[in-house]
Amino acid sequence: MTKHAENEVPHYTIPDIQIGVGDHEFQKGMKILKRGGVRNVQADSFGWRADVAGSKAGQWYAVSVGARAFDDGACTCYLGKNDELCKHMIALAIHVVREYRPEGAAVLAQPLDHAVCSGEIRAITEDEAKNAKSAVTAALRHIKPYDGPSRTWFRYQDSLTRGCRLVLLAVSELPICERSVDIVIDILKRLDRKLMGGVDDSDGTVGACMEELVELLNLFSDMHPPLIPHINKKLPEGEVFDWQTGYQHRRE
């Protein structure tokens, strides 16, 4: 960076952090922040550095996060010394967003690794459909084949996780109707093709996302049973594994 961080704002928001780390790790960072565990924050040419409280009384770690990426930083804790993102870095990243980019500090209230149903039974608008499809397409760019070296595999898995969380976020506000069903089923088909095309899902991230999408179809059906025939007509069989069997109203 040629420009000092004190003249910049973070290039990420609170939702970016949440989607990147997940609910559990995000809450760890929030817990540190709420108890006043971030102090002596200073900007430098990289981003921000601070002292962040550890788990034991009187324990403090030297922590830094970048201005361009919250997971680009360092910490003197055990995880940080092994170049892994830790709760102390997350706490500092949350702090700098609140301090220097308050318009990006709104916290996503919904779970990020589970299907969420809007509960609204109505037709989807053209704008809603367009926005949902656009968000899904952007999310799926994170889910791509892997042919890299083993040392970058964990970063690749982080990309899959981010993509799957963005997919679930994109469908969370869909109203309950046939066109929303079609959007969800189209995502399932696209994910199935990606798995067939070389996506390394050995840790089950994409498979779990597909199961959550099928669960969303179950929620649609429970709240609006007239959708059941349409879902049975449209729902294909999975090519990679039988995820369609999770649909509770499946017609044999």
C-alpha cells in the first residue's frame, strides 16, 4: 500500500467478516470487543495494529489487520504464530469497521450456515428475482475446481465456505412461490454440475449447502403445501449424491 491506513477506511464490512469466518468465530471476536479487549489501536502503512486481550487475566497479544483484507494480518497468539486467522484478529477487524467505516457495521442477524425461510407467501417481483440471481451468480464464483498445491488447499476450502454462505444468504429473503422454487432448484443443478466439474468437496461444504437448499424447499412446502406438486415435478436427481432424498414430500 502506498497510502497510509489512517487516510483510508477498511475495504471490508461487518457482513464480510461474518461471511468469511462464520457465526461461531465471529461471536468469539464480538465477545472480546464487548469486554473492552481491544486497546491502543494505531494505524500504520499496512492497516491497523492493537493490543487484544487473551483468555487469561492480564494476557494481551500484539495484533494487526490489513486495510484491504481482514484475514491479512498477524497475532502473537498460538494460531497467529501459525499464520491462521484467530479471534483476536477478528476482534480488531470488527473494531476498525465500527470506528472507520460505520456505514458497514450492521450485523447480519440470520444464521449463515443454515437455510432461512422468509415466511412470506407471495409472488416474487422482477427486481427481487433479478437481485437474487445476480447474488447467486456472484456467490458461485467462489465455488470452482481445484488443481493447486496442497499448501493452498485450506484457502481453497475457505473460498468454498464463503461461496456457500453467500448462496444461503441470497435465498434467505425469497418469498414462497413457484418462481422462488425454480431459483433454488436451479442453484442445486448448478452446484451439482460444479461438483462433477472438479470442485474438491472432500470436507463436505458444498454437499452441506445443497442439503440446506433442499431443507429450504421443505420449509416452503410446510408453509405452502400447494407448492409440493411443482417441487416434485421440477426437482431432479443429484448426479454426485442423492441429495434430492432429503425432500420430505418426495413423490416416489
